[in-house]
Amino acid sequence: DESEWPPVALLPSYGRGRDAPSGRLSSLIFGTNLTDVVITGNNGTIDGQGSYWWKLFRDNKMTVTRPYMIEIMYSKHVQISNLTLVNSPSWNVHPIYSSDIIIQHLTVFAPVDSPNTDGIDPDSCTNTRIEDSFVVSGDDCIAVKSGWDEYGIKFNMPTKQLVIRRFACISPSSATIALGSEMSGGIEDVRVEDVTAINTESGVRIKTGVGRGAYVKDVYVRNMTLNTMKYVFWMTGDYGSHPDAEFDQNAFPVIKGINYRDIVADNVTQSAQLDGIGKHPFTDICISNVNIKLAAKPKGVQWNCSDVQGVANRVSPEPCNLLPRKEIDCPFPKDRLPIEDIQLKTCSISGNF
């Protein structure tokens, strides 16, 4: 019953709705200005009955933005765990403008052709931990965001101190982990390790473009196991997709300090597509200890690079000449972020419903 989904205010860092500019609808589970939130369910299932909304979207009948499954705003100490989410109308889990977040033991299922069913979208959040979770979706399994063009630049709230580990993904047309494309508040200090992807378009993808401004910096990735991928490494500097025509065409994003190490990939079509921005290259890229086995019919050019700078070591197939060989192991931080020492809270409810 669509009337059961009340409208809520537009997000200030986006300036408009994602599906339609005029408004958006409340999520199935929604909260704002909260402290100490625990959403858990002994691996119980929440069904978003998304096919109703997917059809409206595909038929261009959405006049507002579809609901998400779970959205928590302006909150702190949020824990979401031990749940299975199926068939979300759009994004599944969207913490935004929040801090001290743990997402653990979450399973997300949506048809791989369902529109915009991102798994987990930390958005302008600080101190977040995502671990021991599995996503099958029609969009990015994890999408890290921080606002859209001039609205995100003005709101100026980055996503930072993000830990992702022991995570698995299936998404044939999207990324295991996407940084962007809406990253206009900035993304920094992202630590990714022990990730598995199967039949997924790309590993950790950076998506940005002129007008986004801000930065993606200090990203550390290690221990990825990939199988049946279109790309292992993918960076896009011309993503486009603007909220309106008012974006600043001189707002160039800064992409630097991107580190990948200890990656094994099999059945890969193309090792890398790395496209920076002319006169504003992506810099300080480091790739080390990577073994890529190609598909039966791979692309002829395995490393397609432009407007990027960095180094590589012990990488097969041989990287492009913009990533010259240097005897180096790409760094991964040895310190711990505050969220890593927070214990997961649990609660239980029993009875007949």
C-alpha cells in the first residue's frame, strides 16, 4: 500500500531525489537523531516486496524516490546485525550523517537485474565497520558515498574511518565496493581486507567526475579473491550523472593514495581500466602482489590507463607504463580505528506474533 510510505525531506547533501527530483519516501525502517540503535533478528528475514517499486521505476512512473529498506540519519552508536534482507525497493541499508556504526552478519538478496538495489551504502558517516556479510544485488554490493556535486560540496561531510572485512559479493553488472560516484563531501581512510567476489563486474571501483569536487584518498585494500570478473581494477574520472546543470565545472576531485595488495583473480576479461581526469590525474596509486588469470576470450589490451600516476610490483599481467615497476609492498595501516574495538550488542525477542 503506497500510502503507508510517507514522504520525508530531501537529503541536503543530494539536493533532490535519486529517482525523481521532487521528493522521496520514508524507508521501511527509518530513524533520525537517535543514539544507541540496535536492529537485529537472529537471522530473521525482512522482505521489502521490491518488485512493485521496480516495475514503477522501469515504467518511468516514479514521481518521487523509492523507499530504502533501512535508513538511519543523524545518529550515533548504530548496530545492524544478524538479518537477511530480500527484495528492497532500492538501496538496502543507508546510514547517513551518522557515526560509530557496526554492520555485521548481514545477508542481502535481490535479483541481479533489479534496479539500484545497492547492498550497504555508508554515506557521510564516520567510524563505520562492515564485516562478515554477503550481498547479491542488482547494483554495487557496497557503495561508499558523501553527497552529490554542489550539494555535497556545500554540506561538506565526508565518509571516513571505514573498515570493510570478511565480505562477499555477487553482482554481475556492478562493483564489489564502489567509492562514489556521489563523493562530494570526500572519502578518506578506507580499509578493506579479506573480500571475495564471484561473477561481479569489478573489485574496488572509484567513480567520480568533473563537478564532484572533494577527494578520495588514503584507501587501503588487501587480500581479495575474485572469480569471473569484467575488471579487477577500475577507476572512472568521467562518470557524469549530475543532479542538475548547476554543478561547478571547475570542481575537480582529488584522487590519491590508493593502495591495492595481495589479490588473486581468475577468469578475468580485462585486468584494469584506469581513467583519471585530464590535467587532474589520479596520483599515488600503488598495486603489489597481484596475480590475474584471464578468461578464455580476454580483451586485447589488458591495462588501459590514462591520466593516472603510481607504481606496481609483482603484478601479472604486466601493468601499463603509467604504473612503472618499483620494489615495494603497498602499505596497509597497522593502527586500529576506534570502531574496531567496539563490541557488538545483541538482544532477543521471543513469543508468538
